[in-house]
Amino acid sequence: MGGPDKPFRVLAGRPLLDRVMERLSPQADPLLISANADPVRFHAYGAPVVADALPRHQGPLAGILAGMRWTAEHRPDVRFIASVAADTPFFPRNLVRSFFDNYGARESAIALAASANGNHPVFGLWPVSLADDLEAFLLSGANPKMLDFARRHDSFTVPFDDIVLPDGRCVDPFFNINTPRDAEQAEVVALILDAWERREP
């Protein structure tokens, strides 16, 4: 896409990472940033920056493993971590609550998000107790696909409705920004949602 790294791209006046952390902070505590680049860049956010512990940067699952390991060391009272993507600024404000509301009698399942456009496994709730198995999976040489790992365990998807804008248009809450065209569309949506949310009591 050119320009700054994606988390720092400005969307309707605010960096994407600002928007994502503002959306997630009421839902989870503490927040961690999964990043393999210079952690100094994230200093202003005041959140721990956790790098992959395994070689070859094996995608989102490696970041989830790093988050699990950090949590087990620093917050042993926490049983689950939630994961979101930094290029998806409109994810539900009730994401984590909805995961837990759908657990039922399950005790250590993986919950993944879905919408009308399909599954979104980067948005999930992951039991910290699966860290050893996740590490073995990543070291096995298997293709590190999130859904493949989830299928090894008790897992389920939670569907989320589209965002309905005031003019009636529908937006996938997991719309992610991968191209300049996506960024243009997201700019329009962000401006509308920002104005809409400012008017809410």
C-alpha cells in the first residue's frame, strides 16, 4: 500500500492502531501488541510489545503463541487471550463478550468470529492452556493455518451481523484494509461511524 506501516496509517484523522486499541480496550485487559519490528515505534501506546519466539515468523498463530506465553508468565490468573487484527477498524465492540456468551458448557474451546462473508479466524478467543500444543503444531512443519489448528481442538464460530449505516448500507464488521481502494472505502465508513457515535447518548 506504500506509506507508513499499516497500523500507523491514518484513517479519518486517527492511526488504525489507535482505533483498534480504543475499540478493544473496554473488552480486554491488558492489551498486548504483537509485532516483530522495532518495539520503540509503539512506545506511545503504553502496551507491552510481544515478538514471535519461534523462527520464520509463522503468521498470526506465532503471535498468538507469544501472547499466550506472555500471559502465562505475567498474568497466570487469565485463562484466555483475545486476538484482533490491526487493519480491521470496525470489529464489534461486543466481540469478546459475544465469544463468552456462546461458550455454553465448554471450558477450553477456541471461539472464532464469522460474518456473512465467511470466517475470520484472526478474531478469536484462545485458551492459554493450548500454548504447548500450539508450539508443537508450529514446529511440526505443518502449514500454520489458523483454522487447521482450531480444528485440532474443540472450536466453534460466533456469527456477527453487518454494520448497518444510517443510509442503509451494510458493512462487514471484519472489513480489512489491504489496498488503497479498501482504504478509500474505510475512510468513508469511518467518517460516518465517527459522526454517528458522537451523536449517541
